Amino acid sequence: MEKIGFIGLGIMGKPMAKNLLKAGYSLTVYDVVPGPVAEVVEAGAQKGTSCKDVASKSDIVITMLPNSPEVKEAVLGKDGVLDGAKEGMILIDTSSIAPLASQEVSKEAAKKGVIMLDAPVSGGEPKAIDGTLAFMVGGPEDTFNKVKGILDVMGGSVTLVGEIGSGNTTKLANQIIVALNIAAMSEAMTLATKAGVDPEKVFNAIKGGLAGSTVLNAKMPLALEGNFKPGFRIVLHIKDLQNALDTAHSVGVPVPLSSVAMEIMQALKVDGHGADDHGGILQFYEKLAKVEVRRQ
Ligand code: NAD
């Protein structure tokens, strides 16, 4: 069995690492914050002292970090993954970052004989805990085939979508669709409620029809409770939409609806809701319309 390194033990990384331990993999872990490291070591992992140290003890290194700058720091920086990597090591970056950044990191990794896959996920903390995340992977097919079994431990679906960077391009598409679905739900339910119809009845009436969606089923029950605990924080979705806008503009694609979703989230951040779940987009509409969409 391959020796695995895991760097970044936040909301997502910690349960993913624990699932690899449960499946019997030997794991060396590292995070800049000591608390989660101690918890995963308690569950059976070895403690790494730096990204370099983790890489020097691993055949495969998995990273789960916030955004492009953190991935660059952890992989390319001083005492980073590439400082400790042996030729032939595989780096799987499961963070959601800019596709261009994946390509830049991969190019540097290749100089050391390290092959990289970008493999961001969808599904959030509950699916990270259950081991049923959806992985969207970019990189060479033979490398993908070598590590698919490992990704299957953490995921319910694992799909190769193209060359390096394609995983993160797919994730940007995912994040546009999710943001706009939540905004559409919020706009519609605010209208229904202020027009005098019980939003729970509206939800039950439409969820089996064409307007029904995974987003509606996941976010509407929480909205009815006024529960906007994260989940997936608005500031992280702002990060993804910024990457979507930058990528879209760099390839010549106007994204008008994503721009509106971005400004709604920026307004919520200014209003103190940046740490709320992205389902909290509803609060933007509630404030505009002076109405609350709640169970009656
Ligand atoms: P998080 O902030 O909870 O975890 C990130 C971890 O990385 C933290 O523990 C932090 O200390 C660590 N870290 C930062 N810089 C580091 C460095 N240089 N070296 C080592 N460790 C470092 O974030 P998260 O919610 O786990 O999200 C991680 C990624 O997954 C993000 O790109 C996010 O967009 C994506 N994602 C999150 C969700 C979700 O629901 N939370 C769902 C899908 C995808």
C-alpha cells in the first residue's frame, strides 16, 4: 500500500484524512494549525513537521488548502512539498483553486519529476465525512488510474475531465451553478412569502417539478429554520466566483449572472455575513424586501 501524506486538515481535509486511515493507509499529516493535526494523529496518523517532511515520507501527497496562494506556498515555498519530494511522487491537490495556478504548480512539480493532478471536490463537509465526495480530476490518465482507488475511498464519484487545470475549471462551473441556484431560490421564495404564500408549501409544491434541484432540497429546509451555519462559507464562495470571473475573462467569456451573484455575496460580507453558509444569500433578499422566509 502506498504511503500517503496529507496537508491541510480543515473542515474538509480532516474527515478525508480520517477516511484514508480507516481504509488502512499509512498517513503522515501536516497543517499550520496544531489542533487538527493532534486529532488526526490520535486517529492513527504520523505527525509531519512541515510540508517538506510530509513529502519526504510519502509516495503520494494530498493537499486540501483554501486557495491558490496557500497551495503555492505549501508546494513551492520554503520547506514545501517539492523540497522533500522524490522523483515519481504524485501530488493530488484537492483544493478549489484557479485552473491557471494548478498549471503553474504542475509545471514546477514536473521539474522535480513530480506528477500533479488537480482534483477539487463537491459535496461539502457531510460528504467528506461519509466518503461520498464528487471528485473532478485533471491530469494524465495513467496517473489518474494509479490513484483512483485512493480517491474512491474519499469519494462517491471520481471523474477524469481532462488535462491539468480541467478539474478546477469544472469546479468553477459547479460553483457558478450552485451560486445562481441559491440566488434563484432566494429571489423566488422571498416573492412567494411577501405575496402571502407559505414558503414551505411552495417548496413542497415545486420540488418534484422542473424547478426542483439538489440545491433546493439541501438549502430550503435550512432556510425555513433560519439556519445559516456553515457548511460552505460565503467568503469561500466569493473566492471561487473571483476565480470564475478571472478565468472567464482570461478566455473571453462574459459571465453576467456570476457578476451579480458576486456583488450579492460582497454585500453580505460587508453586512457581517461572510462566515455564514452560502445558503445565507437569502438574507440579502430578506433585507431588501423586509420579509423573512421562515416556517409558519
Ligand atoms: P479550511 O479553512 O477549513 O481548511 C484549510 C486548512 O488549510 C486549514 O486547517 C489551514 O490551517 C490549512 N492551511 C492553510 N495554509 C496552509 C499551509 N501553507 N500549510 C499547511 N496547512 C495550511 O477550508 P475547507 O472548508 O476545508 O476548504 C478547503 C478547500 O476545499 C477550499 O479550496 C474550499 O473551497 C474547498 N471546498 C470546501 C467545501 C466546504 O464545504 N467546506 C466543499 C467543497 C470544496
